[in-house]
Amino acid sequence: MPRLMAVVPIALSLSLGCGTTHTVCAAPVSSSSLCSCGSGACPIQFQADIFAAANGQIAGFPIQFSTGALGTPTTSAGPATSAGIAVIPSIFLFASNPQAGSTGSIEAWTFNTSTGGLTAVPGSPFSVGGVTAPAGLAVADNLGPAGPFLYVADAGKIDALQVDNGTGTLTAVPGSPFTSGTKPYLAVDPMNHFVFAADEDPPGSVGAFTINASTGALTTVPGSPFLISSNSSGSLQPGQIAVDPKGSFVYVAIPSTSQIAAFSISPSSGVLTPVPGSPFAAGSGAFAVTILDNSGGKDLLYLSNRSAGTVSGYNIDPATGVLSAVAGSPFPIAADNLVSDSLGHLYASGRSGMMVFSINTSTGALIQIGSPVAFAGATALVYAGP
């Protein structure tokens, strides 16, 4: 059933959920209840969770769909530190572990969609080979029988691993690892055509790679890596990287200059072109990026400014990718990492724990929901849900 749950929603319509579940309907949603489907429909219930990594633990927080509030987490042992966690929805969770001896590893679990509880995949942790420092993770999960594939940001390379759909076992794809600069963070576009990587090597750039849909192998895009700023004389050391929900633009945080850079993506080649006005002003210590798919208007981008103790909010111009600050930005939110869900909520990790904010999809304003949930210092977050 979990594998069916991961595939079926692609062709179905989503309703708002009740309790901690989300109802997916094969027929129009009944006007009498947000939690029931039209005549002849067979609803499938989805649990959604936020997973967070911190201090040797992975915590799974169930989401109350009606409000976005987080429930009591279920915790499991995890890496002492991790810069990346990723999910294949409703099936597997992965976390990078840079401190497993001299080789580094990837830890893998199946997760319970009702509780967020984790069970180790047989054979986990998986070595990526050689002397490594695995960091950010990204998944290409809709490539037909060949996929899914897990990509690992590493020192001077990107590791590419095929995920067994049945067991979660990881095996290196042919040609892996693929040579690159020093990549702390990765992102895959929504169509699973390209991998984009933040490159710390001076002067700072974004690497672009084409994904072979049959094998998962990576090929460098012509002209890659692409400079973050033509005006930089030093190393910009980029932070997190994200692709917009339409697969049109790439955004990367620049902590050292308190900015965020933006590129448009050539859909045929993956070549990146700086967006007019890029890089854009942000707050001190700009680091973590998340983008809300806003079906009712412009997509919204949020950026944590760790040194300033704020979160910046931006409208994304759908034609150009240009960023414009939303009213009230930056917001006085001391956050390290950010992630958004599919229903208009922003989740942030900070010293006080896990925080939840409702996003006004018309204005981009953030309103806190409840008090922080204890789990301080999360170094990586991921949303697991429809």
C-alpha cells in the first residue's frame, strides 16, 4: 500500500484534509464536507510529517492539516550531524552522515506515515566510497522504472545512488561519483531533468548537470559552473539552493554578502542565465531557502537570515524570476533552516525548537501558529507529504 500511495496522487485531485490526514479523491470533492469525496470515489488518506535532524536524532513531527500545527515528534537515532535529509514520499527517508569514520555514509529508513516512526533499511548505513564528507541531498523520484535516484553533495564530487523501490537499498549508478567543485547543497528541478549544486570553490558558482533518465548518471551542462556574481573578487561560499515549482528558476543564498542569487533555467539544456538585478539584497547571514508553490498567485520564496535573526519573504515574478520583498519583510523570526508544505505553512528550526507559520498567500505575510515544539538546533529539515 505505501508504494501505491506514492504513485496514485499524481493523477488525482487533492482536497483539504481533516485531522492529521489528507484526503485524495478520484472524483470531485463533495461540497458538504472537505473530508469526503464525491459519489463513487475511493478516498486515500495521507499522513504528512516534517522530519528534522539534530544532535544524533531524527524526529518525525506529524502535521495537523487543518492548522499546520506540529504534533508530538517520534524520535529515532540518527547521525551526530547531518547537512541533508531527503524523502521519497510515503516510503523512504535518507540522511547524510559525514562523521562515519573516514568514508562518510548515507543512512536510510522506511517511515510510518501515521506516526513518523522510522525503521532502518536493511544494509543501512550505506557507504558512498572513498574519503568523503556527504552533505546536502536531493532526490529525482519520478523517472519511471529506472528511478528513483538519490544525489549526494560531496567534497569535489556528486555521488549518485539508485534507490531500490522495494527495499530502499542504495547502489552507486554507473560512473558515480561525478567530478564537481565542493558542493554543500543540491537541488533537483521538478521535472527531474537537472541537478543544480551550490559550489563553494572561489569565486562561488552554481553547477548544473543533466540527469540520464535511464541510468541516473550526470552530464555537466555546457558552460557549467555558472558564476553567482560577476562582481565578486573573493569566495562567496553559497548556502542552500532551491528550484521554483515550475522548474524555471534557481535561487541560491549567499551568506557572506547577505544576498540571494537567481538564475533562469533553459528547459532544453539546463544552461543558467542570471536573472535581471541578481543578486538581490537579503539579511545578514542569508542561508536557508524554501519556495511555496502558490497556486493562487505568485510563488513565494523565504530565506532565513541567521546572523540577523530574521526571515525574508519575496514574491517571484513568474515571467522573469525577479524577486520583490513582500510587505513586512524581513520578519523577526530567528531561524536556521526552513521548509514549506503544500498547504501554505512555513516550518522553521531555531534555538527555541520547531516553529510553524501560516503563510498569507495573497500578501506573503507570516503568522505564527502556537508555540515552538521542543527540538532545538535542527541542521536539516524535509517535508514528507502530498
